[in-house]
Amino acid sequence: MNDLRKYKILYINGTSEIGGSDLNLLDLVKNLNRSKFTPLIVLPFPGPLVDKFKELKAEVIFVDMSVVKRTYNPIRISSYLLNFLPTVIRLKKLIKDEKIDLVHTNTTVVLGGGIASRLSGIRNVYHAREIVTHPKPIVWLLNRMIELTAHRIIAMTDAVVKVNFPSAYRRNAKIHTIYDGVDLELFDPKINSGTFRKEFNIKPDNYVIGMVGRMVPWKGHEYFIQVLRENAIPRIANGHLNVPPSIVKLGIHRHLPPHGHSLTRIGDNV
């Protein structure tokens, strides 16, 4: 690499939605030293994440990529396998055309980045953020291939390492656990919650029970609602909890995906 020019980093993300890992990638790009590094973002399709990167003046390119889905649907699995080699070819061409110095894959559900970087003779990093358990044959193969092709693997937690890379947990020096940072300007316990309560018409002395997470099936919102339905709501209604009735509220994002609409309401205040 020529030290007189900026190093170019290719960031590969498996979705164009806005979730936890996507926001962390945004923070990474936001705080990147632009005097030394130039980011290039690869997304699989247009979505709300695109404008967020453009606000950071980061170039975004769309690439049709094979992304592992949590499904046993044979059609979707076949589609992934058929698009795998074309994914590698597309990414390898992009690495060459854009003169990429480093590939950073912000997920373990896109395998093509590591292979394309190896074929291109440059280094690559995988950021392991998910715990994916099925479909088991593909997940097993995926994680083994990541171990083989990655120069470094950054795990979000030790649990990610233990589940995704169990054989490497004790012996593989290329895997490092680095916890995501917390922006204390956004998540400050001293911040007054009055604005939130006013927006949702919640009284100051009312409790708020909530769950933070994207509205997707594998986040387990239905289990949260089930716990409220079977435990919290009856205990409040029967006076077993020393709190006023009608205080439990479930805050849902204004723009619900299909999964959000499928969640059953459990009362007028939930």
C-alpha cells in the first residue's frame, strides 16, 4: 500500500435496515479518521440505512449478495447457494475496481467478502454480531469458512464466540471480543424522560415496561408479550403488584413491518 494515499476500506453489511449492528457500523464510519481512511459501503438493496450513510458523506454501492436467512425454506436456501459464487465474483471485481485495501464485513451472514478479499490478496475482518443457529448445515459451514478466510474476527460478545466458533474459543488467536461502545450523549441515565412520557401520554407516576429491539420474528417480541399477558397484567389487575392499573404500555415503532402487525394486543394500554 502507498502510505501517501488514504487507505480504502470496503464495509459490507447484510441489510439496508436500521438495527443495532447497522447503527454500530454507522458509528464506526462516523468516527473514522477521514484523513487516513476512505469508507465505501456495500449494501444489498436500497433502504433507510442509505440516507444515514449519505449524511456521513460515505459512498454507498448496492451489490446483489447471498445473505444467510433464518429459514429452512428449500427455495430460499437454494437461492442462497446459487447466488454464492456470483456474490464472490461481484465483490472481487469491486475490490479491484475501487482499489480496496481492507474488507470489513459487518456480519457473519455474508460469506463472500472474506473469500473475495483472499482471492484479491488483501486482508479482511469479520465482525461477528449475530448468533445464528439454523439452518444448521449452512450455519456450520458458514462459520468454519469464516474461520478459514478471515484474517481477524471481532466478536461482539464472548457468547458469540462460544456459539458460533466453539472450537476456536480456546485456541484461535485471530478472534477478539470487543464490546460495542455506548454513546453517553444518547444513553444518559440523567436525561429527563418527560418528553417521552408526554409524547405517549404516560403519567409521571406510571411505570413503563418496554422491550428494545427491531420488529423481526427472531427478537422474541411474542415471548415478551406472553409474559405480560400471563404474569404482569393479571397481577396488576388483581392488586398483587402495588402499582396503579392501566400502566403497562408497549411502545412500537411508527412504521411497523409485517411482523409487528401480527403481534397480538393484550389490552387497551398495551
